[in-house]
Amino acid sequence: MNADGFQRAVFAKLSGSISILVALSTEWGTTPIFADVPEVDGDSSAYFPFVTFGQDKFVPWDTKSTHGGNVTFQVDIWTRSANYTQAKAIAGLVYDVLHDQELTITGSASILTRNESAAFSMDPDGITRRGLMLFRAQYDNA
């Protein structure tokens, strides 16, 4: 299992996309793509939209001669726009960057990355909208 290398590869792919970065908040002072969202002081609305990822499930994908992984991973888009348009537009950018694209995983060879679903919902706080995307990736350890 190459969980750390896989997470770094997803971050590199998402943060390497100028189209995603320009669609996200600049208020953070850093790349607004997080595995763990930092705490903010004051009005947090300025920090939207942003992307989170890191929730994943690894299943061995081994053969007699190679070892690898089959990973289901989640990417979330968080926005406070008045409707779902912004979340769906950013989800489209995430799709373009990850679906059928190769990941550069240190110590492993990327085989497949596919979007399996996307769902959009209102957060229980009543003002935040969320886009939840599920992807599947397969890789062989080098």
C-alpha cells in the first residue's frame, strides 16, 4: 500500500491545475486544497470556495508478480455561493484534471483514475454547499 504517495499525487494533480486554483479563494494565503482544513479567525465566508480530499479506502490489487492498490477516494468542493452553479463548475474542473488522467505516484505506476459519481448538497449549516466526488484509482507498486 502506498497511501502517502497516493495522497501526494492527488494533491499535486489538483494544485497543479491553474484552472482549479483561479476558481478557489485566495484568502488562505496558501493553496486552498486541503487534507485538513485550517481554522480561521473572523468571517469564514471569505475563505470559500475551497477543496478537500483525503478520505479514501485502499484495497490490495495484487497479482502473483506485482503488488498494487485499488483506491476509492473522495474530493469535496465547498462553496457559499447562492446556488450550486459554483460547486458544479469547480467539480467539472476537478473531473477534467483527474478523470482518465495519470497520477504521478512516487514508487508506483498509475494505471487508471476514473470518476465514479458526483453529488451536490446543502451542508447542515444552511449556508454552505458541498460537491462530493468519488473517484477510483488503480496503481502497481514499482
